[in-house]
Amino acid sequence: MVMAEGLFLVGTARGVGKTLIGVGIVALLREMGVDATMMTPISTGDSGKNAASLLREIGVEAPRRLVMPITFETPAAPYVASRIERKPIHLRKVLDAYHELREQGKFVVVEGGGVLVPIARRYDVIDLLKDFELPSIIVGRTGRGTLNHCILTLRMLLVMGVQPLGFVLNGYGQYGDGFAESLNPEALRELAAPTPVLATQEWRPEYQEDLPAFIRALRQQPDLMAMLRRLTETGSAETRASGTPVTPDAGGE
Ligand SMILES: Nc1ncnc2c1ncn2[C@@H]1O[C@H](COP(=O)(O)OP(=O)(O)O)[C@@H](O)[C@H]1O
Ligand SMILES: [Mg+2]
């Protein structure tokens, strides 16, 4: 029995904070003594700091070749960006980068995307998740519309045979949705059960410049911290199994 090899982040929409949450998780894991790093398999033109620069901010060496193996300037889904730039996506490159990080003994937080974001024809983010065979978490928002996005994402993962470890809700307060927003984390907890809501992280513009403050806030989330501890404990076969594809005959060896 060994600790999980990494964690795959699924987003409910673009800009939900996957990169920031991912780097925050890397920082928390490193505090627990785990040699964690992160990769964005396919990054497309976007605002916000990328994984490589945020990793450097927390003192993690981040060769772009491994952290961001495939990049497009075009702000679009990988499939679309790849067509516009006439540059095919070689998945081999992504998997080689991942395996190189694994060979260095790293725990790899993988920044995926929305479940059905197309990467190539008949190959979506969900297929990437299945190829990585990692436990997953869903990063979503708290504001209006999120229950639909979160439950759609969860249902789709379940249909595809993947039970995620839980949700991290990010950006609480961003849209000033007030009362409804304040009830959403609890509503999701109830509606998505037994899949847990692991954290609700506030929206604070200062987090965009102050990564340590963002990490401090994330550290205050007991369920997230407990999940990360379980994930990295040796003998976490249970966690591992719940994050990987469930098939009727799983584990019958
Ligand atoms: N909780 C938060 N409070 C303030 N700003 C945030 C928060 N979460 C994310 N952001 C900002 O929102 C933008 C999108 O976040 P990012 O992590 O790049 O999302 P994604 O990777 O899902 O596209 C970034 O500029 C980031 O700094
Ligand atoms: Mg990102």
C-alpha cells in the first residue's frame, strides 16, 4: 500500500481558481513533508498567473517543460486552440512529463479542466483523468448557478465510473449573491452526499498578489486538510480506490 501519486483537479467552469487552489494544495502538502508539485497538461491563453510562476512564488522549482508541457496562446478549449494554431496535441508529451515528475518521486497535482472540455476528437478532460488514474476533486464556485455546474460535473464523473474525493468551492462572495450564495455550500453538501464539500474559500482580491494569505486561508479548512493527510498517508488504499475508476469487478484479484 502506497500513498496516492497525485491529485487531478476538475473544474466546473473556466476561471474557478484551479491553478490557485492547485498551488495552494501543493504548498499544504509540502508543509506535510510531501514532495509535491503541479502540472497543467495543456494550458491555453488566459489571464491569471500560470502554474509555473505560482510554483516559483512558493519556492518550488518548476521547469516549464514539465509543469506546462503543452501551451497555446489562443484563449480557447485545447481542441479549438489546437485547430486555430494548426498545432496537434501530442498526448505522449503530457504523459512523458507526468512520468518524469513521478520518477523524481513527486506527488503531482494535475490541473485538468471541465469534465467535457475537448482536447482532441473523442478525447476530453475526463479521458485524461482516466489515463492519469488519479484521485480527483472538483473545484467549483459558490455563487448562483454553481449547484447546476457542480452536480452536472459530479454526475458526469459518476457516469464515467469516477468517484471524486469531494468539492472545493472557491470565490465565496465574488458576485455578492448574498443569502443564496451563503446557503449553496450547505445545499451542495446535502445534495451531493456522500461526496463531501471539503472547503469553501473566500473571494479576496488581495489573494491575487498575496499567495501566502491564500494558503493560510486554505489551511483553515479542516476537511480539506484531513483529506490531504489521508491521501498522503501510506496505506491509503481506500482513498486511492475511491478516486479511481469504479468497475463492477474492481479489486477482485
Ligand atoms: N479566492 C480568490 N480570491 C481572489 N481571487 C481569486 C480567488 N481564486 C482565484 N482568484 C483569481 O481568479 C483568477 C482565476 O483563477 P485561476 O486559478 O487562474 O483559475 P483557473 O485555473 O480555474 O482558470 C486569477 O486571477 C486568480 O488570482
Ligand atoms: Mg488555470
